[in-house]
Amino acid sequence: MKVGSLVKYVGSAAMYRDRVGVVTQTYGFIESERLDSALVHFVGLEGKGRDAPGPAGPPGDGLHPMHFSEIEVVNAPDVPIF
């Protein structure tokens, strides 16, 4: 998993199910040296879900924090065409 990877959500939250996004940043949630999470941009979900306004103010940047176990890298043929 690296910045620029095309990923599909495979976790259990219905809002993100089968969504495809792009990794914009990877980071370690517990230990900064051990990468285990990513910020993923999902088109159309700006300001919703994990990007929704919180007590610290409205992020609204379209970046959703995801653990690596919730997303998997996909190849172009695996991406649905609408």
C-alpha cells in the first residue's frame, strides 16, 4: 500500500461498501514507524462518514482515515465502469 494506490473498501461499514478510492497518505496510528493506516479520498463522500464535521471543526477535505485491513489494492480491470 502506497500513496497513489487505487483501493477498494472491504470493511463492514455500509456507507463505504464497494467504494473505490485513492490513497493520499499512509501513517502509523499507534507507532509512527509502523505504517498501518491510510487517508483515502472517496469521490462523492466529501464531508460524510469519517470525513464529517467533528468537535474540532469541519474537515470536509474528502480524506477518510482507513486501517489497512479495511482496504485492498485493486487493479484497473477490477474497477467497475458506470
